[in-house]
Amino acid sequence: MSADSTLVKDVSRALYRDLRVDDREIAVSADAGAVTLRGTVGSFGAKIDAARTAERVAGVESVHNELEVRLLTKHRRDDAELRGSVLKVLSWNALVPDEVDATVENGAVTLRGTVDFEHQREEAWASIRNLHGVTAIHDEIKVKNADLAADVARHIEDAFRRIAETDARAIRVDAVEGTVTLDGFVTSWAERNAAIDAARSIPGVERLDDRLGIAG
């Protein structure tokens, strides 16, 4: 028996033992350690669980999850109703910030918003993946980069000291996935230009959103 044939057998056995997954309509194939799952499952949560079960099988190098979610009639829900349930579940989870929002189209949930930490993003996704009616989750939540924001703020303060201008405490710095936003007020164009130049000089800054105003 070839290694791939053994892998197909082992993955199929693992799916059969996983009580969270109905494996009756799942077809498993393997090619040089890469496993592909095809067929249908009754929920989005089952689709994810099937892939994770396959990933844990010895010898599996990667999993291509091509399973389709086919909801039972009793589990199908109107998009507006499903969105209400999603938002309610997110609001009940103390680890998910209020800034996280969701839209639903044909059962596919899109999560948007900004969070401080990666675990908050993961928590939002995990909270709703087993809800009846969910067929897919598109995660568009952005994670702030506190370290990058702190680096930019320090460089702006250093730049202000070099040009003997006022301090930088009136400038608020936010960083989200490489995009740095400068917000607040400065007292001159020299301060504004110094702040922008300092921010652009930091490795990791991919885009600068300048919202600084000139006070006075």
C-alpha cells in the first residue's frame, strides 16, 4: 500500500471517529502528503473541524479544504435574522470589543472592525463559527500594532526635540497592519513636517494617514 493510500485511510478513520463531523459525504484524497477534502457538510463549524482533524493525522503535510456547507432546511436563516444572532453572540463575549461589526449575505458572515490584539480577532471568529445558518466567515478584522505605534511616537518626540519645538503629546498615533495614523494638532508646519518625516522613517510603516491640524 502506498504512503498516500495509507494517509487516505488514516484520515478517513480519524474523520469517522470525530463526533463533530458527519463523514458520510466527505471524500478524502492525498498526493505526496497533501490531503484534499471534498464533499458536503451540514455546518461551517463541521467544515473547519474536518480540516483540523485531518491536520492532526501523522504524515499530513497540508490540507486543502474544498468541503461545501449544505444547510438543512431547519437550519437556514434569513440574513437579517442571522446578523442579529451574530451581533448578539459577539456582544456576549467579553473578549470581543464593541468595535467589531458583522454583515451577512447568503449565510456568509463578514467580520469588520479593529481590535487591539490578535486573540480578540480569533475570539470573534470562534464565537460564531458554530451558529446555525452560517455558511462561511470572511474575517476582515484589523489588528492594531501597539509596538509600531510606540516606535513612531518615540521618533516624533525625538524629532521635535531636535528642532526645539513643543512636545508631541498632542499627537495621537495609531498603527493597524502597517498603516499609521497621526491625529491631533501641532502649532506649525515645521512640527507637522517633522512628525510626518519621523513616522515615514520607521521600518514597518507601509502607509501614512495624516490627520494633523495646525492650531493657532
